[in-house]
Amino acid sequence: MAKQTKRKPAAAAVSPLKPPPGGAVVRMYRIGHGDCFLIAFAGKKPDKPAYVLIDCGYKPGSPAELANPTKVKDIGADIIATTGGFVDVAIVTHEHQDHVNGLTAKNFPELKVGEAWFAWTEDGHDAIANKLRKKFNDRLLGLIDASSQLRRLALTEAADKVADFLEFELGEDPRGFRGTGLGAAGKDPASSVNKLAMKFLRDCADGDPVYLLPHEKPVPIRGAASARAFALGPPHDIDKIDDLDPEGEESFGDDDHAQAVASGGVGTGGSARKSPFPRRHVIPLEGAFTHPEFGAFFTVHFGNQNVADAADYADIPDNVPWRRIGADCAADAAALALAMSNATNNSSLVLAFELSKGGKVLLFAGDAQAGNWRSWSEQPFADGNAEVTAKDLLARTVLYKVGHHGSHNATLHGELKSNYANLSWIAQGETRGEFVAMITAVEKWAHHKPKPDWNHPFPAIKEALEEKAGGRVLQTDCDLQDNPPAGAKASEWRAFRKRLTQTPLFFDLMIEG
């Protein structure tokens, strides 16, 4: 029998990113339901681009729903091969699983980073960040405990719904502690997958992390000839980070799923209101107190006695209604978990990359939601003796990385005359004819049961983007067709197709300076 030798793994094929003079190439990896972008900006040396990595994460199970399933290790290998293992700037927009869980030594062996950028929310020396971190950690520990308590009460489906939201925050499937009865002290969020991913990126960098505050002076891109970044968000204000939903004309419409979660309906599956026990063992609440066999028991222990007039320090009877623990408590826990998840989204680092002074802009909004968007226009940027406003930056935008997979509360509706940033502000004047939107969504996964049904992308927002962009909308799970869509200008479409390369692993978009 012939001796077998171990084969070396094949080297990743290099797909070079060569930006035009003064321009950029944006590579949108088709990682699944999550974000991973590599941008090559024109460098100080013609043959050496400046590489910027923005996020690398996905929701488990989502790559398998693509027509050509991808693997994060192949994406990591492509990034290493393309950059030669050195990224000038690596950025994490916020601490959610679908933005960071791909950042591991296994996926990025021997990665070197010039600078690691984070939002001010990650700065241990920022007083507001520390206050926000404590508030977040208290919520997280409470919800971990709530999930365990709900499971012990046999409210299994409700506990699973809470755990689904916790997975975003921890970066791992909470089933590892779902059935163990672990409470708040039994799980250390500091050792979560998300935290370890962010530490990995920090450790890859040459020096200390860079923490960005909004509306400070523009930041030059290390190694780039002229590109620089304007930090629009998150707002340096906890109340604005907690301000999540569009109001009035800001909204493209309500998301039925999100509204149901907030009101305790679909968010707990509608199923949190169902008994976890077989029907033969169920006594409906409305008939419990008059039940011929068990009515007396329920009346004594879970009755409706009013204790409003009880004397101070008097013993509270056993039969007050608030002693009951039921589906409403489960719905409250799920709603709190959703709110915490949205607040993390709203702490996203939002960057407007300007290719050259006064030139084209690439807008990367992370998962920023309403309060983040509103804050962009509150203060201009000082640029030498001049001022640069958010409205000016958005008007010059030729690429919009759509917020939160196209979610209903992550792109604001409005008009050009509105006093807050919105979609109408984006791509005005000369830039409109080349504007492109990128949506990081896998719809089949987003609607897949039994997890929460995410309406990503929100149909009204995608429709508005397609209209604004003349059909030039790239979505993770969709191959772009050669022929222009109805209503698109043929000349603009041809020019766009010449700038675009699509493979099963990524989209590449060339942007002239």
C-alpha cells in the first residue's frame, strides 16, 4: 500500500484590490447575515493601497442559506492574502455577534493591524462610557438570570426567546447555559465570544486602540493618500443611545415583529402566552378560582385580595395577584432583551469616509438607529478654518452601507428640508447618478423559524433605496443581473456594471476619485 503524505492546504487565491488614483475599492463579503468589509483606498505610494477592515461577523446558520454558502475561514484567508496580512486600520462598529464573531486567530492567522478603531463607548477612561457599560452589564446579567428563572418555571419557549436576544450580546449560542439553571453569577459576559473577538483585534494592533468621539476633527486614514474619516456617531449621550425608534415622518412604516415584541406578542412567539404543559393539565386562569376541585387552593394562594389598605408592616397575604408569575413576565423579559439589543445597535460607530477633501463620501452606518441618526446634524466638524456638516457629507455620499441589514428603524425617512439626517439627504447633485446601496442581509435566514422573525430588509426601505439608486442595490443573498431593472437609466447601469465584480465570496465596487 502506497504511503500517504499529508497534503498542505491550498493557498488562498489572491483577488487584488487596486483602487484608482484618489479613489477606492469596497469589497463586501457575502459572509451571511452580518457585516464584513475590506476597503482599499488609494495609498501614498501608487502600488500600496491603504486597507481598512470594517467588522467581521455573521449569524450562525445564515451562510448556509446562501445559494453558494460561504465560510468565514475562507473570507479570513482572502483578507490575509489580499492585504499581505497587514491591515492599516481595523474597525469594530459595535459589539454584536454578527459584526465581530469572525475575528479570531483561527480565521486571521498572524494578522497585523496598524490601528484598531472603536467607538468612544469602548474607552475605559470615558466616564459616560463606563456608566453606559455598567448599565448594560446590569441588564445583561439580569436577563441571563431571567432566562434561567423562566426555564425553571417551565416557560421554556419564553426562555428561548430571551436567549435568542442574548446571543447577539454574548456572541455565542446561549444553549450552553440554558438548561443548567445558572443565574447571574454563573456566566461571565467578560469572557464572551464578542469580548474575546474585540480583544483579538486590539492585540493585533501596533499601539493603543483609537477611540472615536463624534463631531471631532476628521481623522486621516493611515497609509492613504488623501482619504479621511468623519465620525458621525454614536452620540456622546446615554439618552440618545436609548432613543431607538423613528417617530412620525421619520418612519418608513412599523415593523410588525418589532411592535409585537415590544407589546409582548410575537416577540415571545405569541407562544410565551401558551402553557408549557399538555392541554389536559391546564386550568385557564379565568376558571381557576371556581374550579370544582382546585378552586379553593387557587383562591387561598393566588387569589385577588386587595392589599391597598393594609397597615404598614402588616404581613402580605398569600393570595395577592402579583404573586403570580406568568406569561406577562416572560413578555416583559423579551421586550427588555430586545431593547438592550437595539441600544447596542444604536451605539454603533458611524463613519463617513471622504476620498479627498470636498470629494466623494462612503457612509458606513453600522447598525445605527434613530437617536444616533438624529445626532449627526447637531454639530458641524471643524476642518481648519472651514466647517463640514453632516448634510454636506451625506449629499456627497456615493455608497451607503445600509444600517442594520435594512431594518425598519435603522434608516430614517424624511425630506431634504428636514432638520435631521435621513435618506433624502444622501446622494444629492453630481453623486446621485453613481450612488450604490449595500444591504448585508440573508432574507431566507431572517424569516427562518423558530428564532425571531426579522424583517430584514424592511420592504419599504429597500424599495426607497432601489428607487434612489436606480436599482444599484447590492444584497448579500442576491446576484445582480446584467440587464438594468425597469426604470433604470441604461447608461448609468452600464457604467455601474463596469465598476462591479461579483463572485460567490464577495462584491467589489470600484469608486473613482
